[in-house]
Amino acid sequence: MSFSVDTPLSVIADKSWSEVCMYAREAAVFLDDYAAESLHWHGGCILLYRAGAKSIKELSSFESGNPKDRRCLIIVGKPVDELVVAIVQDVLNNSNFKYCSFVAGCGLGELYNTGTLESELCKIISTKYEDGTTDVINIPIALTCLSPSLFLMPHLQNIPLLIENNYELYVSTIATTLNNIFDHLNVKNELYSVGPLSEAVSNYFSKIQKPKSTEASRINVILIDRIVDMYAVTDFASSCPLDKMNILLNRFPKTCSDIAVINEPLLQDSKYKSVSEQVQVPMCLAPTLKPTPVVEWLLTKNEKNLLTNIRITLTEKLSGPIRKTVSKITPQLLETILSNKQFDSKETMDLKQQVLCICAALKSPNLSKIELAQNIGKLLLQNISTEGDSDILIQVSQLFKTRKDRNLSIEILLCILVQLYSVVDGDFKIFDEHQIDLEAIIGEAFFDDLEYLPEYIIKDLIENNSSKPLTSTVAACQQAAEKLFYILNQIKSSRQHFVKYRKLFVKENPYAPAVYNSFVKQLMEDVCSPMRPNLPVLKTKSDGITDFIKLGFNKIINTVNKHPLDCDHLIVFVIGGISGHEVHSICEATKNCGIRVSVGSTRILSPYESLQSVFKQV
């Protein structure tokens, strides 16, 4: 299936899954977690059942088909490697399949091509059936589109945010995924990078990309390392409703993009009794039966406008008299409207589940705690912006000492500390004695609250820095505090080589409050400026000998002389995760740039998930 450069990525993802369904008839279907997450946002399991699938199972060495099944469909949502092939071989050995269709959702990687993989898998089938067949199909189902504005690549969700010169584990996977998408689009491309990981991906991509026709359309990509702005994903005061929901509600199991409230389906379809739990996903944001605009609203509107739009939409679907004016739209009001039986139909069920999720977030018992964290973060930002302020860490030390009185968890305080070190530049003076004192206080706090700490802090930050049992000494917790400040100082220095964008806050005058100004917002405003200012922060790889001559013999990898908007479609891709606030900022900055702009990332991040990613060991 071929696509145009003008085709929205969400349409490409939907059409890709429609193509996958062509292979599902009478088949036992096996998916890995990444393909399952993409399917979750593009029709759900019901899409495959309606296409004729007999069963849907996890791709695992411990799974097999029914003894009577003769056809299987295997869907992989990451580049094919030796582990994937080994698992598929186990499934085929455990089953009695005669025909196998293998969908490579991110391409075949470096180790295999279509012929060699078909041969490997056919060896197993041919031992049971001489006329058995295996087909390997490359369909780009790795794209997981939450809305027309945002797409994710879930198989890249576990990339650590701090990688110390060991990029090889991740660079090839990212570059291979991007290259596979561009091959399907048959477009020329230019990659611009911000940060060392992004630059390594750009260099690797230039080695594996295939030459395109000079008449081909062009897609440009701006790759940005997450670490250059950690404030955006640790901020509790985000104005984006989706960010608030990600903080207050639990993740949908085995996903990095959705949330879930209850485990029972809101609607059961009698036509599919045996798979009723899979027909309708329970109270999450991904629509299954009918697309809705709610996720796009969560990304692009503030809370007040979101609730207004939802109430208008709900009341328009009701027949009979409607109350025209309400002083305040509350979760209770929306739940009352949704209790009407007209919202129990298939046509409205997706809208109902999404609105109930929003209501659950607005009624969360943790809301007051998050609001306190918001106020503390804003206060510290004002203190940072005050010239000559030297006791910012003393204030943070006091917060750790009084955390139990304030009902603040260590996890929340660590997020605030990451905000502090991310929003300033390398020139901001932090006194060593204050940092040493705070380090000791945090080490004690780790030990005192050890039984209440999240598992990732214990595993990635504390246990990784001690060879001794945690219960025998406080030394492990103190070493963890030292490691924490090593990480914080790396975050603080992540933009020190930039000419611009070193500070992430603006203070217009001494009487105005300081306001956070995200890196992507500043960058994209400059990218879309009619003046086209020089953008030395963006690095690019030369296209070839023509550009080599144009740019001079001394610069193959150079600061940008071309411009990211010199294309038909621009993709802004943040490696390491993104917040809803950043998606909104990019959309606002680029809405008048004259070309299609898509925003992508490896996952959606909440403040807590950001901590987990930054502590993750390579």
C-alpha cells in the first residue's frame, strides 16, 4: 500500500490496520505488546474479529494455536530481531499451522530480509505440510496515532533519558523505524537534530536510507532529545487536561499512551459473546466503535473550554428539553447527563467512556496534593527568577524535612527538584554547601521512607548504587542521593552549549511573575518565524556531494544552512517522551506555517514516569 506525503499519519495508521485485516480471515492472531497498543488506538480487537480472526493471543513462546487451526497471523510492532524470530518459531513449533502470515510493523531490521525470514519460518511449517506457505509483509503499524496532532511509537518507550555515550542500543532501532515509514511514503527527507542521541540517530539514518527520486516529495524531521527540557514533563501545573489525567489516573495495562478507570466493559455486544471483554475497552481514552474529537480537545484546549465543548456535545445528542445555562460545569453534572439511557448505545459509548475518564480525574482524591505541588513549583520558579537568590536549595531542604506534615511524597519532591535543575542554565549559581546539605537530607529521607518508595526508585537509584543489603546500612541511600545530584547536574548542563534557549523561563519586568517557556515552544516559534533566523541549535547531515560542495569542504556535519520548513511535511519528534502541553505548544507555533506538521514521540510522559525514565540505567 502506497501513501502520499499529504496523507495524515492517523489515516496511514488506520489504512495499515485495514490492510492487516486482509490476512486475518480464519486465522489465529498473535500480537506483541507494541502491535497490541497500536491496535488499541486503531479499532481494537473487534477490528480483527470482524475481519474473521478466530482468536487473538499474546505473541509468546508459551502460546499456541488451537489444534484444528491451520492459518496464523503474526503481528510484530518493533524491528525484527533474533528474539522475535525465536518466539515466532516457538509458536509455530507448538502449533499445527499450514499457512503463516507475518506482519513486520517496523521493517525487518538489519539481520533479515523478506526472503531469509520466509525461509526460516517455512522450515518449521514444511516439516508438517509439504505445501505449507509463509508470507512476510511489511506494513507500518508501528504508528500509534492518539489524535490528528499526535503519534507515538510504543516500541521505543523504554529509551533512558540519560545515555552516557552508549547510543548503539537505541540508535539503530529509532533510525530503522523512521526509515521504514519514509520508504512507504517514498519521500526524500532531511533530519535535523537537537542533542547527542538525536544527532547519532541522524548520522545512522543517513547511512541506511535508500536514494529517492529527485522528483519525490520531501518530509523533514526535527529530532529532539528529551533531556534538554525536563521541566515540561515534570510540571504539575500544566494547563493541558491530558497531562492532568496522566498524573491522576492509572495507565492502561501494558501501554504508554492510555489510562483506564475500571476493569468492566461498559458495553457488551451479544454478537460476540465469546469475546465480549474485548469488544469494548473499559473506560479509557482510545475509541473503539466510533471516532470522537475528545482526545484532540484534551491536547489543544484548557480545562474550561474542554468541559464546555463536552457539555455542548452531550446535550446535542439528547432529545427532549435541554437546560440551556449552567453556572458551572462539574463532573457531577456530566455524569448526570451521561446517566441518560440514550448514552448506552454503540453510537455514543466511546464518547461516554472518555467523558467518564475525565470526570474520574476531576474527582480524584489526589487532586489537592497535586495542586499543592503546582503551587510549590510556581513559587520556586519565582524565587529562581529573582536575581541574586541564593537559598533556593535551602527552601527545597525544608520541603523534604516537612514533607510528612505537608502530605508530600518523596516522588513529588523529586519531580520538583528536577524542574528546578532543568529550568535554569549552566550559569545559574548553586552553592556547593547547600547542595551537600540537601544531598544528606535526601539520603536520610530515602532511608526513612524506604518502605513507601516506588519500586523504580529502589531498583534503579538505590540498589544499583550499593552492593550491600538495603536493610544493613544507610550508605546505600546516601550513595543514591549522590547519584541523584550527578543526574541533576547533567540535566542542568544539557543546554550549556546552546547559543539560545538556555533559560526556560521569561520574566518581562520586575513586577511580572516568571513564566515557564518550554524549549520546543521557543524553538518552533523561531522555526516558523517569517524572518527565518539562523538556527545553530539544529544539526543536520549533508545530503551528498552537491551539498558537500555548496557548504564547503570543511563542514559535512554542520549548523543548518537549509531550513526545516523547506518541505511538504514537517515532523517534530521528541526522543524519550512528550507532554500534552508540548504538543499544544508545537501545534500553536506551527498553525500558520503553510505545510502539514505532525508531532511524534516515543511515549506520553507523566511527572512520575519522567523520573522513572531519567533514573533508568543503560
